[in-house]
Amino acid sequence: MDHIHPDDKEGYFKARENALESGELNQVVRFQKATNEMMYVRVLGEVISDNQGNPDLWITILQDITQLKEYEQAIEERKNLFQNTIEHLPIGVSANHIDTGEATLMNKKFIEIYGWNADVIKNIDDFFLHVYPDETYRKRIMEMVNTDIASGKPKRMQWNHVRITTATGEERIVNAKNIPIYQQNLMISTVVDVTAQVEAEKRLTESEHNYRLLFQKSPQPMLIYNPDNLQIIEVNDAAVRHYGYPRKEFYEKTVLDIRPKEDHEEAKRIIEQGRKTKLSKYEESRHLKRSGEIIYVRISGAAINYFGQEYRLVLVNDITEQKKAEEMVLASLVEGENKERARIARELHDGLGQYLAAANMNLDAVKDELGKLSQRRQDQFKKGLNLLKNAVNETVQISRNLLPRVVDDYGLALAIESLVDNYSSNTHISINYFQNLNNMKLPQEVEFNLYRVAQEGLSNAIKHSQASQINIQLIKDGLDLMLTIDDNGIGFDSNSKDFDPGLGLQTINTRVGALGGVLEFDSKPNDGTFLNIVVPLQK
């Protein structure tokens, strides 16, 4: 008795007392083993009486039922867990006997969705009567449900967008499903309230219809493409009219197909960069019409969910005429600057230059009379004459820089070669020059402006780059002329927010723009500077 759990002793003694009258003992107690483990024991006892009929001995059988108890506890825990889980599921669940239709289980969500008390819809007949008050609709639903259940095919036992009515008269839309368990004579029913979803889908359908209408009728060309493979998914009427491609032909193209081949790498970079943002900034690019005409456009992209797929919407603004106008303005500005340079050069040469030359000649004429002057006056005269000669040379140099005759006399290729020779002789920098124009004559505005660009580019590299080598190339390729200047100098971060292009680079950009060309500029710290200009020879 000392090893029976204290909480079980009282019950055990009462069972023994009762057994003295009944003659049998059947009691479960917890018993402490020698190892201090607690075990469950079923004590089965029988009283043996002596010859006079008095209780004499107990015949006792001890049965270890610890494992059985553990199984029972595990089953009870699983049962509680199952019931608790069913009760708190986010979907409605009920269980009915297949033969009688009586409900054995309805969780809280099931009652909440249908909106009726459990005792009102406790069997199938009451359920249909209350949930489907319209007789015609009820008959139709019952016929459909009974037919599908009678088929014995679980796939048929599910019904979507079924209209029900709650106790308050509210209409809801549900998706229901039955799972038969024939061995248990049970039909498990699940239900989900999809009223909000159906309403949202309805509003979405209306919204998509309105969006599609606005998209198609917009006067601005727009297209939608798949960012994964760049395939064009949709275009509006304005895009069809503007580009000249039939809609079907558009669907067979990618967004790269409507760009010139030489722009593809740059286009891929812009597209990949745009994927990282919901709304990409405006970018200028060139597009191809079906006629082969190249147009200048300003585009912006935005992420869009189009019929359940993540695509990109592109808005296109044709700025070709604007670009032409800008080029005319730039050309006029540059032309005006060139004329002003020519005027100042002529005035320096014909005006100030002539006066300085005449003064120099007159002073040279009296050099022989210097001996009559004091030594101090002679030194002053010689110093003044030297300063005058320097002024004459400086005026000539300024005049040449303002109006470089070498371009008119020898052409662009040789003029740049002369420029390179001049810089090479006055610096310790190795300057390599390559050109394939030879004696090719170019339009005067092209030659003059590109000479100025080369002059500015070389001057900047020599002054600021601290480079030991500069490469300059002048190459004609197809219909374009390319001027490249690169160095191995200290460079700088051209992508920094603090980067200021400076007057020199702005001047280069203006001249290139006036020629309808493209300027590419790149520099990185300790990685030199790269300047590339591409000018079309035929506009």
C-alpha cells in the first residue's frame, strides 16, 4: 500500500471495502516502481472465505495497463485537438449521417456563413427549406446536389457560386463541397463564403473593361509587353496608326524589334533598369516605323497587372519634330557662334593685328638710333619691343584659334593631326591618332564643329586627366562618322550626384546636338575618361 499514489489510496480502500461485500475487486491505481517510475495498474481481486464463511484471503491479479492508458490519453488529446481545430477552421464544416441526413457536427464558421442556428438546420430537409426560401431555386439546387451525390463521384460533389439566404434575409454567395465517408455513414460538407470575392471580381471585370476602353481610345500610343521575354502583348489603336504595323504583326514582335539594331544593347539596359521600379522615368530613344522611318520618342514604363499577369505598360510620345526643331535651334546657335568667332578673328587680324604689326615695324625702324639713348632707356625700349612682338604673336594665335584656317585648307583629318602634333610637342603625354578619312571632304559645319570638339576634348584631357597616354580616333563607318577620345588618367565618377559637366563638356554636347549626333561620355575614378561622338553624315 505504501507504493500506491497518494491520490489513488482513498479510492482503492473504498473499492476494497465494497469488494468485501461483493467478493470482487476491479480498480485502477497508479503504482510507484522501484525505479521511481509511475505505472498504471489494474488490480483484480477475489475474496476467499474460510470454513465459517469469513473473509480470509485475497487472490489478486495485477495488470500493467500503462501503455493502454497512454494510448487512451493520446486518443483523447487527438480528439480534443481535432474538435478544437474543426471548431476554429476558417471554413465552414459539418458532418451528417448519409442515411438519415441528421447533423452530428457543425462548426462555428458553418453556422456563421449560413446564418441559421444549428437546431434550425439540424437535418438536410430543414437545411434546404431555410437556406433556399425560393421554392423554384430550392428545387433546382436540390436536384443538382442529389444527382451529383448519387453519381458517387467526389469530383462532382462541389458547387461554386451558389446563392443562399440567411435568417436575416441577407443573400450570400458560397462555394460548397461534399466528401462522402461511406464506411462511417458520414457526409462531410465544407463551405466558403465568396460573396466579397465575387463582388470584387465583378468590380474588377467592370474596371478592366473601362481600362481597356480607355487604353484603346487614348490618343497617345501605348503598348504592353512581357518583361520576361519582351514580347508585345497588347497595343492601342493610336500605336497601330502611328507605327503602321497591323495589330497582328505587333503581337509577333518584341519591344526590341521596333528599335534600330544598334540601339538594342542600350535598350536592354534601360528595360532591365526599369524592371526594378514600379514607374520608370522618361527616357529618350529611337523607334522604327513599319516604313523603316526612324522616329525619336520619349517613353516611360509602369508595372501593370493585366488580366492577372505582371506586365509593363509603355507610354510613347513622338518628339521627332521637337528634336528637329531643337537641332535647328542648336545649329543656329552654333552657326551664330561660328560667325561671331569669324568676325572677331577678322577684326583681330585686320584691325588690332595690323596696328600691332605697324607699331612693331616703326619701332624696328628706330633700333639703329638706340645708341643715342641711355642704357636704361635702351633696356626699356628692347623690353617694350619684345612685349609688342609677343602681343603680335598672341593675337595671331587667338585669331587662328577662333578661325582655324587649317580646317578649310587641309580638311578635318589633317587638321586634327596638326592639333595632335602641336600638343605632342608641348607635353610629355603620348598621343596616338588614327583616322580612315584620308582626303575625304566633309560638310563644312561637320568638319569645323568636330575640330572644335577634338580641340576641347584634347585640351581637357591634357589639363585635367594627369594621363600618360591619350588615344584619338576619327573613323567613318557606313553612314556615320565617329570621333573617340580616351585617356588612362585619374578619371572621376561621372554618375555621382555632384558631377558637374562643366562648360567644356556642355559646349561639346551643344555642337554634337547641332550636327544631329549622339554624345557618349563615361569616366570612373582611376579608370580614365571615355568620350565618343557619333555624327550621321546624312540627316
